[in-house]
Amino acid sequence: MDDQNRNLLLAIVLSSLVMLAWMIFFPPPQPPLEDQLPPPAASSASAPAEGVATPPGAPTPAGPAENPSPAVQDSASAALSTAPRIGIETPEVTGSLSLLGGRIDDLKLKSYRETLDPGSGLVTLLRPADQPKPYYILHGWVPAGNLPLEQMPGPLTEWELESGNLLTPETPVVLRWNNGKGLIFRRTLKVDDKYMFTVTQSVENTTENPVQLAPYGIIVRQGKPDTSGFFILHEGVVGLADGTLQELSYSDIPDLDVVPLERTPAEVTDVQESGWIGFTDKYWMTTLIPEKGIPFQSVVKYLPGTAENEIYQAETRLPVMTVPPGQTAGTTTRLFAGAKEWETIRDYQNRQGVDRFIDSIDWGWFYFLTKPIFWLLHNLNGLIGNMGWAIIALTITLKAILFPLAYKSYVSMAKMKELQPQMEKIKEEAGNDRQKMQRLMMELYKKEKVNPASGCLPILLQIPIFFSLYKVIFVTIELRHAPWISWIRDLSAPDPSSILNLFGLLPFDPPASGILAIFSIGILPILLGISMWLQQKLNPAPTDPTQATIMAWMPWVFMFMLGQFPSGLVLYWITNNVITFIQQYLIMRSHGHKPDVLGNILRGLRREKPEKPEAE
């Protein structure tokens, strides 16, 4: 086995092992199951009332941390279902907020649908507590000093509408509640044309004594959310505390230590200057963002229960405020509730001062590659107007950047071809003396200034780029439901065509699971296998039968391995193979070696023994 083929085989086997490990630990995504959970009897409206935030310096409200009784839950659900609502309407979201607790609990995203079907429902981000899997946001106050808890507005407080009847970017809404004891609470809600809400809470003290109280914000998720279950993707709590990014998966939240003041599993982080906290899904996110410069506590909390009514909470607890008699005091926080669009989130970071908000997108360990790759892909898509062609343009750009390294490698491979007659003579001269053969080979390499290992470099360079691009395609919402041509309507999903029904010519759908599903590969994976096979034909088949067999099977193994990967990634790999083929062919010809690609293909089809290459 000559050194060139040995190195090529080594590189391919290494790539195969990496790909195999990737398939095992990071299998391609399965379509999400429809949510078939029945509406829970519990209302998450009551649970946060008893486990409400404890701001710095304020006592823990009385009452157990566990969920309320079924009777209380049913009463809260009934009250929520009949409570008045105020509509929310912007270019990007539609929904409503409930006057019961003043909660933002009904939000749909106008630009995104559940499936590719234009008639499918809008993506639902927030749900009220009387629906399955409630997901909502509460704001409020907790007392400090001698104020009783019942004088504070809570999750079941019935607010009245003071001004505004529809929350839009042009028309804010003001809610009002008088506790009957001399304190008048107001909540002003604003929203921009994207996904950012501004919540201003104030309290007017009409008593003769100063009062102390502290504001809070809570994001509540009842029932464990459905996730993709991928190690490659973080879903759960995401936050920033004074420049430190924090991530906590849903499965880890119940295992948090029980904090004494919380009396339930929780994690409390003191933030001095700036930060934010919330829940992130694959494409969507809710985040509480206090004002910069105001210290607060960032809290993750878990309230145990059944699978339907266990509660996950993310909280911000602001410092205690003292309101003198006859005066008004308040605070303003922001709430992001929407899609994790790179451009939108970057704008909130760069123009509105939300520190490192772009890192709420899970760029992974290879962020130094994924961030610039996505930036380039995003801008190419903006120029071209089609994400599929943008992926092809990205591949061409990456190949151009790496061309100097590839050029050296391909030149070395061409020189190795020229040296093959001399290498064959060395093998004949050395016979079975392996040490002598290696010594003579090294002398030849040194004399001709050839590096036999450099041929592996182009393949090895593709591995981190491949993984980074896979991360970008899998994680970023810009690839979701992005079409390319004809049958490729979603580059973040596998090729939907199948060889089993002759790519749609036969009137049946290919199996989605089982043994036959393994062979249900589409047009793009088949083109991938062909492109790898053609690339192999640049070189004569190895003389060693075992090596020749492995090399012959390698393209088709990759074809099936990548068959269920996102079609955008397969498109990248095909483009990369075609460009590599052209580059290598032209460089080898420029150095006197003329690969007989057609001859190698015909000999392979006839199963003839390949001829020894000759240098020209």
C-alpha cells in the first residue's frame, strides 16, 4: 500500500469515525410529536403567588412553596377563563394580556407557522394557565417592613384598565389597582414593532407613613416543555450575570440545591451591574431584562408536582424601594418574548444596550467559527435572496479562503503521483524489509521535497467547518423553513424525496421509521455519494484489495450516514466535493499529471485491475 493512498485512507477513516460518533451522540432531529396532553386541572396562577420572588432585604412571603390544592387551582382557572383581556397587536406578534394579575399570557408569532403548510397555525409562544402547558409572565411587588402580603397586587389581583384598549407600538396600556389601604399601583406596558415589551411599575403612597416594597418579574412554565433532546442544542434557562453567561437545562433544574429561604430547589445569583434571564427553546425565547446599573437577583426555581403541573420559574428580584408619604416611586424593566432572529437580537444588543444578548443564541463551543460562518451566510442570503444559493456561495467563499492550504496539498499529491514509479521500484528493491523501505521512502520524500501527510489536510480542515455549519443550520431560525429549489422547501430538514417511491413518481409515502426508513434517501444524499465517488476517481484505485474495497464503499456509506441530515448541510458537502474535484483536477494537470477520470470509472465498472499511473 503506497503512502499516498495510506494517508488518504487514514483521512477518510478518521472522517468516518467522527461522522459515526456524531450520528450516535447527535442524531438527526425527529419531527416533534403533537402535544396531546390534556388541559391540566392546576392553574399556575396560584403557585407563583406563594412562591413569589423575595427581593434583597425583604422577607420570604408566608406560605408553603408547594403547589396549591386542587380546589384553589380550579378556582383560579375559572377566574382566568372569564377575566377581561386587552389585545396585543404588532407587526410581529398577536395576542392578549389578562387583567387577572396583569399577566402577559397569550402570544403568537405572526411570521412563523407550525409547519410548511401555509394554512397551519401560527407558532404559539405564551399560553394562559387554563390551557395545556401554560407559559406566561407576571410582574408585581412583594412587601418589606411591616406591610402585609395581602396589600400587594398578586397573580389573582383584578386590575382595571386606566388608559388604552389595545397594546400596539403606538398605543401603550396602563393598568391600575387600588389596594384600599392607601396604595395605588400602576403598570404601564409598551411594545415595539418586534418582540420587546417595556413594563413600568409604580406605586403611589397616599398614606401618612413611608412604605417599603420591592418589584419582581417572573416567567412561569408549567409542565416540562417539549424539547428536541439534542446535546448539540441548549434548551432551558439562559441568562447573563455581569458578563457571565449562564445555561441550565430543564432536566437539571429539579436537581438544584434547596435554598433555605426558597424552601424549594433554586439557584440565586446576585447581579450588580447588568444581566438578564429567561427560557430559551430552539427558536423562541422569553427573557426578563432589568435596567442597567440596578442590582438585582436572578433566580431559577422549581416547584415540584406531577408531570402536568410541575413549575419552572425564572425570576428577577429588584431591591427594596422606600416610598415616602404623598409620593410615587417605580421601576422599568423589559421583556423579550419572540423569535431568536439574529438581526433583531443583535439590534437589541448594539442599539439598546442588552449586554451579550446575541449569546442567547446557542453558538456552541466553536463559536469562533459558527458566528462568522453565520454572519457570512446571513449577508450572502441578503444579497442573493435564497438561502440555498447562499449556502453554495458560502462554500465557494470558504474554499477560496482555504485555497492556499489546499493548493499546497494538491501540489504535494500531484508530486506524489509523479513519484509513484520510483516508489514502486523502492518497494521491489526492499522486498519484505519494511524498515529499509521506509528509510528509502523518507530519503525520496526529502530529496523531492514532498510531504506525504499533506494530502490529508484538505479533508481534515473540512471537519470543524462541517460541524460548525451543522450547528448554524440546526440552531439558527433563519434556516427554519428556508426553501431552495423545487422539492427542497426547508433547508433545516432532511431531503423529503425518497428513492423508495422513485422520488414521488409512485403514489405512496415512504416509511418514516423502521428498517426501510434507513434506505429512504433523497436526491441530495444520492448526489453526495456520486460526488464523493467521482472525487475518488481522480486517482487510480489502490492496488491493495482490502483498501480498494473500503474506498469503493466509502461514498455510499457517507450517502446513508448523511441521508437524514439537514438538506442545507448536504448541499454544502456536495458543493464542496464538486469544487474540490475541479481544484484538484486542474492543479494536478498543471503539474504534469493527467488523471484519467473517465478511464478509472470505466475500469471500475468493468472491475478491471487499475493500471499503474505514469508521470508525464
